[in-house]
Amino acid sequence: MTHDDKSNLMWGGRFSAGPDAIMEEINASIPFDRKLYAEDIEGSRAHAQMLHDQGILSSDDHASIDAGLRDILTEIERGDFAFSRKLEDIHMNVEARLNDLIGPAAGRLHTARSRNDQVALDFRLWVRARCDAMITDIARLMQVFLDKAQAHADTVMPGFTHLQTAQPVTFGHHCLAYVEMLARDRSRFEDARERMNENPLGAAALAGTGFDIDRHATAAALGFREPTRNSLDTVSDRDFALEFLSACAICATHLSRLAEEIVIWSTPQFDFVRLSDKFSTGSSIMPQKKNPDAAELIRGKVGRISGSLVGLLTVMKGLPLSYSKDMQEDKEGVFDAAETLELCLAAMIGMIGDLHVNEQAMRAAAGSGYSTATDLADWLVREAGLPFRQAHHITGRVVALAEEQGCELADLDLADLQQIDESITEAVYDVLSVDASVASRTSYGGTSPANVREQIDYWRERL
Ligand code: ARG
């Protein structure tokens, strides 16, 4: 090989001088793409095997390439590998080391391949594995919620709209609302995984290759459904990463909403839940405080995850086909989003699992704020045959009376109620309690304890 010491070993043929230090710094991706070492080596081994099976690589060369690649994997895993910024990225770091270990045969590995399909492969394998991890972690959080829902199928709490008391619900139903969100989050990762599960290897630089390669063989070896169908698209597509990020961002948004509820519920004013000591912190100055820091951090970390999505969308917009170096900016945001979401899921699993629910406080709040006013209106429709609008009006007057007397609806005298509408009877008191209210909400998807138990069975069967 004839190249100047200072020019690049891998592509330095037409260069007479090495890069400026700043060029090296802006160009290098090894500080972050070293994370892809296992995928890079797995992909290279599959490629070498295929080249050998196709008669492009001799048995001897294949054997030494494969052994060398396995040694490199061990070196990296042991922490014995010297990554070099001069060698830009993980692909060239591995190939250069292979050259050290086995000599010029190493140069045959890159036959019918380019870093463009190589990086598309490595990154896809990495993102695919993260999809699997998310699918597992989200299912674990769903399980934790199902256990809480089971324990609290009958626990009443106020349901809110506008964060104002609306109607009583069960805490089990509230937990199952998150099970629904998480199930959709999980299916987004499943869908994204299915769509991305095509083999980019063999697209080469952008146009495919004249060598008689077998892309179906490498697809099978690497667990892909099939090879990608268009080489230009293959080396320039990053929408698998965008889909992954958007699934992360939506899931993180759900976790952030939940975290906000935990923050609100754990205030002394609400006192609906108590966080375990394991998932809260104290204040260095105010001894009475127990702060929901983990929940606050989960609420806040959605910022960087959504930021990564917007970042990559912005990198990709306007890029002409096919590969451009801009695309090297695809990785850090994805790495960070994946790590961040996995941490948030783990923290949420711990926090919800350990959460103490204050049933008394929830019950007291559920019964205040005239939360069963709709039940009274519904009773007037059902029992007195009134049109709902008229029933609504009468109920409004009843609420005003309770407000005036400073009591709850169930504490009003029958005589006073009959002054407002004579069709009201003693039987109305049956629907004014919160337990009666939630028990009556049996429409499909409603909050009744019976529904909650059915929905728990539904999800237990599916998980
Ligand atoms: N480090 C590069 C990246 O992450 C690998 C692909 C380089 N391809 C090239 N034509 N320079 O995108």
C-alpha cells in the first residue's frame, strides 16, 4: 500500500497530506459510534461468510478474517482496544485492527461493501435491539400497573377534567388508562421494528455492486425479514431512526404526564399517594420535605427525547439522495433518547410498584366538590322522565343550595330537594354516594369496579 504516513490508511490513496486537526475533530464519529462495535463485527462476519459462500473470498482468507474479527470483539469487550480518532469511525477502527492482526487479507473484507451500507446496517441492528428492549420494559410497567389496578379496582377517587373535580372514578380505572397508553407505545415499537427489519447490507456505496453477492443470505444471517429493495434509498434512509425516536418521544410524553400526576398527588394538599423513600429525596434545609425528584426528572427528561426527534428530523430535511455526511449526526440523539427512556421506564416501574395509595384521602376528595351531580341529573332523567337539559338545570339549583348550606349533595334534606323539584324522592340518596356512582358506570370502557376487573383480565391475557 502506498500512502503517506499522515494520510488516511483507508482512503488516503489520492491524498498527499493528512487532515487538519480541526478537520479530524469535526469528521470523527468514533467518540460516539464506538457503541456500535458489536453490530459492526456481527455485520462484517455475516458479510465475510456470504463472500466466502459465493466464492468471492477464499477459505483461508475467510477463516483468518473471521478469527480476527472475533479477537477484536474480545479486545473491545475487555477494554483492551485502542480506539483512534484518526481512523474516524468504528468501521475503520475495526478494519485497521484487523489489518494489524491478519495482514493484507483484511483488505478483502470490504469487497462489495461500503461504509454507507455498513453504517446503515450497524445502526439499524442497534435500533432494532433497542426496540426489543423497549417492548420488554414497557410490558413490565404495564404489569406493575395491572397489579395496582387489581389492588384498587374499588378504590374511589375524584376524576378530573380541567383539573377540577368532575365525577368519581376508581383508581384502578386510572391505572388502566396508563396501561392503554403504554400498550399503544409498545405497539409503536413493534410496528417500527417490523418496518425497519430489512437488510441494508449489499446496497454498497449507493448503486449496489457488480459482485455476485447474496443479500438474502446476509438478511437471514442477521435476522432480517428480507433485503431492502433500492440501494439509493437504503444508504440514505434514516426513517427507521426517526420512527424509533418518535415512538420514544410519545412514550416519554405519556411518562411525563404520569409523572406530573404523581407530583400533584404527592403534595400534602392532595395526599393521594406517598412515594417510598427509595424514590424520593429530602431537602437540605426544610426537614419536613419529601420531594418527588424521580417523578420530576421523568417529567423533565421528555425534553431531551423530543429534542432528539426534532434534531434528526432537521438533519434529514432537504438532504439530496443518497448518503451525505450530515447523516453521521443521526446517532447521538438516538443513543441518548434510548438510554434516557430506558432509565425513565426503570424509574417508573420502581416508583409505581412502591407507591402507597392513600385510600381515605382519595375517598374524601371523591365525595367533595359535588362530584355526583351528574348522577342526580341522570336519576331525574331515568326516574322522573325529565329531558336531560331540564334535569341539568334542576341539579344546578340543587348544587347552589348545597353550596349555600355548606354541605355535600347527600347531606341535603329531602324537603329542601322537593322544594326545587317535587318529583325527587328518598330513593335519590342511593345515587348520591360515590360508590353508587362508580358502580353505575358500567358502559363499555366505563369506570365501574366490574369493568376494571374485566379489563385487567383482558390485559393479563395479552401480556
Ligand atoms: N461514520 C460515518 C457515518 O456515521 C460512516 C459512513 C461514512 N461514509 C462516507 N461516505 N464517508 O455516517
